[in-house]
Amino acid sequence: ETGVTQSPTHLIKTRGQQVTLRCSSQSGHNTVSWYQQALGQGPQFIFQYYREEENGRGNFPPRFSGLQFPNYSSELNVNALELDDSALYLCASSSRINPRDTGELFFGEGSRLTVL
Amino acid sequence: AQKVTQAQTEISVVEKEDVTLDCVYETRDTTYYLFWYKQPPSGELVFLIRRNSFDEQNEISGRYSWNFQKSTSSFNFTITASQVVDSAVYFCALSERANEGGSQGNLIFGKGTKLSVKP
């Protein structure tokens, strides 16, 4: 067990709705990354937060947004949900000395989102 | 562009057989990191190994071993004497060293290889 916890574990939304997913990072970790994993695919990088600031973003539209709080926990928000947003959303935390460090990622078990 | 290819979609073996999972990567960077993760049905990605591009030594950890060959851009993973508990999806991933102002250390995953070990 990595110590990274995500909530909720499962949820169902309808197209056009908004969703917030939450992640508590492992103790002592200052960096949180979010990944989207569609069924049968590898995870794809959404964005990363380092010390409460966005520190890199993958190829996802602006309706995917996030936050990191002073305790380094994080939220992923998705607006105007589309059917293709159905996926497992994985949060990973790591400890970085500086923004350019490549720290080992510790993943949570994910939040499975179904959009109907 | 960076890319990771895991050509084997699914592999099925009988317990105690050896099995090798292939991984081929593409990158323009000279400094990069390679990873293997295991994903059991619970969904959590379990870290197995990280290798930097300057370290081509093969590594063995118990029944697991990794063969890194820069000449062929491959980073293959072998499980010796497989067990039912090894059944999972295995992902190979690539991370480039951070560039100024760019995304740093983010993982590019292959599509994964589903390993089924039957008793």
C-alpha cells in the first residue's frame, strides 16, 4: 500500500455534468500528478502540481482543471463531462527536491468515472 | 516524439514457466528514465523498477529481472518461475529529464501487457 488515497472510488455522472475527484498524497510528498486511464489503455498524463502550482500539463482541454492544497492533497475537476471522459483517474504523489526532479511516483487505486 | 510500445497485448503461461514482457521505446533525449509498473485488478499501479539511461546494467530482484539495451531501445522484463500472483497488467513507461519550463518527469506509458498465470 502506497499511502495515496483517492475518493470516490466509483462514480457515475451524466454528460454535461461536472465532477471533482480527490487525492491525498503520501506523507512527506510535495508533488501530485493526475493520469487518465481509458479501458485497455495505458495511463495518460493530465497535469502535475508541485507546491500548489501547476507544473506541467498533458494534452487535455481546459475543462480539466486542478488544485493542490497547502497539505499537498489535490483535486481534479472536470467540467462539461463527455462520454469519452469515462476512465480510471489515477493520482500519483512523489517527493521532489526541485521542479525538475524525476521522483518515483506512488499511485493510488484510482477513481473510476462512468459518464452516461 | 516519445513513445513506448508493448507489442504483446496478452500473454498466458502456466505456473512455473518463465515469461518475458517486451518494451521498446523512442526518445530524442539522451537522458531519460525507464520504468516498469504492475497493475493488479485493484487498479493501483505498483512500482517495480526505475532505470536511468546511463545505467545499462541488467538487474535482478528475486524472480524478476530486467534487460536494458540502448542499442535496440528495449527494456524487457522477465519473470522466472511465474506464479498465479503475478497475474496482472504490466506497464512499461518512459520519462525524460525535465527541460526548462517544460513538463518534467511525467511518465509516458505503453498500452500494457496482460499476463495471466494459470495454476
